Amino acid sequence: MSGLMLLDTPSLYFRAFFGVPESVTAPDGTPVNAVRGLIDMIARLVQDRRPDRLVCCMDADWRPAFRVEALPSYKAHRVADDGGDQTPDALAAQLPVIDAVLEAFGLARAGVAGYEADDVIGTLAVRGAAAGPVDVVTGDRDLFQLVDERGPVQVLYTARGIRNLQVMGEKEVAAKYGIPGRGYADYATLRGDPSDGLPGVPGVGDKTAAALLTRFGSLEGILAALEAGTAEGFPAGARRRLEAAHDYLAAAEKVVRVVTDIDDPAVSGLDDRLPERPRDPEALVELADRWGLSGPVNRLLNALARP
């Protein structure tokens, strides 16, 4: 294929950290399991999918103020005692190495203050779809809201691993969840998502959420029907529950919806062309020697060099 590939980099390095044993270390004994795992994931993706553009999207803010202000419970269960996130120390120590390796390769990275990687992905996906197909690589179902057969924009879902990616487009999302293809954000808002501290509407589960979205098309359509006093189309008891949760629904929309219009040079002026050779070969050799990364670095070099 050709086109744009957007990596949910935090999702991938967390997956690598928990999927590769911490016994994988540098010569000095420092764990490098997340670094090695991430490099190998990128090598596999480049080799198998052959994008001509690629961006490693980053979290500049894992819990943006605008989302917390709208819904204080957003990711509140992940806040550590010091106010930061609960990233394991052994992973946090590897993040500067990941940055240095990506920089030496010359792979495009993008993060914007006040936004999550999801928002950077959303903005780049919408812009990129005008020029051709977009693949979003993530283990986060929230990004199913970006699928769009017109682009096309599709998600390569990593739940089964990089070798067994699930391709999720509008048809696949609709088939799996019984909702309009781009309706995942509304679906998650209604049924909730404990992993993000999103309570959902009490008493509205997967089936009721899907039935409501099928009937009314979107959360906006549901709220309009409530305000209009429409009686038909609401499962038993659902109308009362939705009316009681009106304030939550209005707030959660801002929280769940991925931002798609960030105006920042970090995304607007990005050179996302996939490099055929490393930007800084000497730095890459030094990093590979210091951290014991020769194997994965060479695999990614070979993947990038393939015509």
C-alpha cells in the first residue's frame, strides 16, 4: 500500500513494555524491553504495510485540562500520588531512549501541548485523508470514531498483536457494535468506558446504546428527540435514564470526541515522509551500541531500505 500511517505511540510502547520481558536489558542492565518492542513493531508495520508517510504521534498531555474541566472523573483513577500518571518507573526511564532512537532514524514525531496523541492522530487523519488512505495503528478503541470509508481512514487494531492486526473500517465497526460506522464516540459516551473514567448512562449498556444510535443516528439526534418530547424509539426506561443523565451527556461529548482541528506548527508543518535511510547514522550506531539495540535497529533499517 501507500499512504499515511499514524502510530498511537504510547499505546504501542505500553504494549511493548508489558509484552516483552523486563529481563531484556541493555549491556549495563537497564531494561530496554519497551524500546526494542516498539522498534520491532514499527519495522513490522513498515515491512508489511509499506506506507510512504508515517508519524509517531505522542502524548504531550495525557489528561488535558479541557477534558478534566468537562468531566473531573476523566482518567482520575490513573493519577499517581504525585499528580502525574502511573507509568511504571522502568518504562518512564525508556521514554527518552525511544525519543532519541526515533529522532536518529528521522521518523516524524508529533505532540502538541495540551493534547493527547489521540487528538494529534485525529487532526492528521482528517488532513491526510484528503491526499489518500490513512491507517491508524492503535490498541485504543476510542479511535474507531475516526474510521471513514470516504478517505479511507481505517484503524489497524493491535489487540491481537502486530502480526495479527484487525482492520477496522466503517463496515467492521458497524458489524461488531451494531452502530453507525463512525458512531463509536457516541456509543462509548452512552455505555461508558471505565478505563477512561467515563461512567456512561446508568442502565444503558451495549445493546441499548446500539439500539438508540441505530434509531436516532447519533447522540445529537438522541438529545434532539429528548428535547422535542419524542416518545417513540426509546427502549423501556431509557428515556428517563437519558433525561436524568443530560448534564453528563453534554459534558462527555467534549471529553470523548477526538479533536480533529489542532492548529499548531507541530502538526501543520510536519515532514511525514518515510525516510529510506537514517537522519543521523552515527547517533543511531551509538544508541544501538549503548542500549543493546542492534537487532531491532537493523530490522527497521532493512524495512526502510526496501524498495
